[in-house]
Amino acid sequence: LTARIKEDILSGLDSAIPETQKKKNHWRKAVSAHLMLLLIAVERYIGDAIKSTTAVQTRKWGVVSEVIRKVNEDFADPGLTLQSISQSLCLSQSHLSRMFRQLTGESFSEYLRNIRLEQACRLLRETDLSVEQIIYRCGMRDVPSFYRVFRRYTLKTPSRYREEIGERHQGGITMIIMSEISTQVQNGKWRL
């Protein structure tokens, strides 16, 4: 999917999420409607892509999907570059770069950076690793550039990002406990 199409699909998915969280009377119908629109959009884009695909285009997709696979497997390797991938595929770096941008809608460096930043966000949410350890595990080269791109990506520093996730998690746990207590009180039970 191109960046624009991916954005359209994600916005459709984002519109379904609040409906599931509200769980009002007709939330299932609303979610079904949002998901149906999402599936129609995906089918339209995929159908158009399949109709306009030629044999050359199919080979290009195969090459680009191989690049994406390598990035997803080896993003933690700081030596992973378009040059190293192009050499392993026996293609020129400029040709691979053009092909990647044409089919994905973004440059290779943007794609790699976003994959690494998503992984960094996941590690900040799910682990207690230090920022330096996370930088190492995500294939980043140095602390200052990581802080700069992370702040641009999330509009927060890594420590503030982690704090906000912790606050939301703590608030969610508190709401679950309060809800459970409320249910037990309404049912006439005095113990949990």
C-alpha cells in the first residue's frame, strides 16, 4: 500500500475503535459498518493494484517485498542500509531506491526509521530497558540523533512517552478495580 492508501485505511480503523470502547446500544452495528467500509476500501485498492499489475510490476513487488522482509528481520542491525540490501539482491542502489519509493510511497530511509521507531515505542511500553539499551536493540547509532527523531515522531521524549504509557496503564488498572468493586457492591457482596 502507498502511504496515502495506508493512511485512508488506518483512519477507517481508527473510526471503529471508539465505537468498540463506548459499547453503547448499537456499538456492534456501528463497528460492523466501519469494518465493512474498511474492507471495501482495502478491496478497492487491492483490486485496482491487481488490475494494473504487469509482469514487470509483479517482479518489482517481489523485490520490494524482499526488502521489506529484510528490514523487518534485521532492523536491529545498525549496518542495515539500502546499499547493503541492494548488494545482496545484485541491484543498483539507485534503481532499488526508485523502485521502493514508487511502490511504497516512501523512501527506504523513512521506512527503516519508522520501523525502528515503532520498535523503540514498543520496547518503551513493554520493557524496563534503558533508553541506551533500546537504541542498541533498534539499530540506532547514537543517543542524540535518537532523541531528535523520536521527539519528531512522537512529539515526546522517550522518558515522557514511557511516563504517559505508565500513567494510562495505571489509570486502566484503577478503573478495572473500581468497576469490579462497583459490580460486587451492586450484587450485595462485601468481599472481592
